[in-house]
Amino acid sequence: MTKVTTGATMSLDGYIADASHGGFEYLFQWYENGDVETPTADPELTFRTSATSARHLRALTERTGALVVGRRLFDITSGWGGRHPLDVPVVVVTHSVPEGWAPENDSFVFVTDGIESAIARAKAIAGDKEVGVNGGTIAAQVVEAGLLDEVHVDLVPVLLGAGIPLFADLKIAPLQLDGPFSVVEGDGVTHLAYRVRPAA
Ligand SMILES: NC(=O)c1ccc[n+]([C@@H]2O[C@H](COP(=O)([O-])OP(=O)(O)OC[C@H]3O[C@@H](n4cnc5c(N)ncnc54)[C@H](OP(=O)(O)O)[C@@H]3O)[C@@H](O)[C@H]2O)c1
């Protein structure tokens, strides 16, 4: 069975992004606060973290077979220059295929018929590996559809005050998770993992 997980770097007050109030850059300091290098598929992007966080990143890379993100992230990153840094195909949930892009190629698949279709497509691509789902409204839609297995959080000690929460506009709250089943202390970040309880 292909596992579906969501993972994000999150502030202590629960936000994964904060475009309007600033402070977003504090979330990602742990990616460059150490001396152990983790290369990515982007030759210009190498993470420099503590040894503990480098092991965490390596494990993430090894177990991920496909990603599901919203169109907003695809647009913000300009399609990561053509290939995601994790070097896996990305399924983009959108209402329309962006101009100048094929509906699918080895790096991107644009799915226009909803979240369940996007997860099914990503599972087929990932095979035995995991599907990683972006936080925000995408993670909320996936857990609402009963398709999310685990939640992974890289918790950073900063308070942003406002922004996009890990599960935005969740319609099935309150929802209790099991765990944490993994707690790994990095430098300026704590890597946590929880299981979503299967529906009764
Ligand atoms: N902290 C972290 O670790 C981290 C890591 C990565 C990203 N982020 C942040 O995560 C945030 C969320 O990014 P995201 O783009 O993945 O999600 P998003 O902002 O929720 O994407 C929203 C867009 O995706 C499309 N969409 C979403 N659900 C859809 C559906 N069911 N059917 C059709 N289209 C749908 C729509 O675009 P259209 O209507 O235009 O098609 C919608 O406007 C970003 O702000 C990003 O900066 C944080």
C-alpha cells in the first residue's frame, strides 16, 4: 500500500507560510545552520544542516516517490526550474494546465479533476514509495477525503502570528492524531511524526 503523508516546516504557532506578515525566512534557517551537506536535484541548492537533520532529510528523500502540491506553489516556484529538488515527479492540483506546459511529462502531471484523482495518480507514480502532500489547503483536502496516513512536522521555535496553517480551512476538526511516533531533535528544529487515525 502506498503511504500518503504530509510534511512541512511549521512555526510554533502552527503556520507553514506567511506571505503577508513576513518572517517566513525564519522557518527555513535550519536548512542552513549546520555543516553536513545534503545535495538536491538542483545543483545550486545544497542543504547544510546538523548531522541529525541531514539524516532526516536523507530518509525523506529515499522514501518519497511523488509529491502532490497546489497550483499556487507551482506558480511561486516557477515549477522549480523544471524539476523538484527531491528529484521526484510532482502532481499539481489545478483548475487548468498552465500555459506553455504539457498536461504531463516526467517531472509534472497537472490534474484538473480534483484531489482524489491527484492522489490516485501520485500513488501510481510512487509505487512502493510514499506520496508527499504539501500543507495548507491540499493537506486539508486529503485528510478530509480520508486519504492521509501520516503528518510530519519540522517544528521551528518562531512565532509568526498569522499566515497559512498546516491544515487550512479544515472541515472535519477536531481530528485527533496518534503519536508522536517519532521525535528527532535537530538544531533549531524538532522533527515530529504522527499517524492519522483511520475512520471508525
Ligand atoms: N513551510 C513549508 O514547509 C512549506 C513548504 C512548501 C510550501 N509551503 C507553502 O504552502 C502553501 C500552499 O501551497 P500549495 O500551492 O501547495 O497549496 P494552495 O496554496 O492551497 O494551492 C491553491 C491553488 O491550487 C489549486 N487547487 C487547490 N485545490 C484544488 C482542487 N481541489 N481542484 C482544483 N484546483 C485546486 C487552485 O489553483 P487554480 O485555481 O489556480 O488552479 C488553488 O488556488 C504555499 O503558500 C507555500 O509557500 C510551505
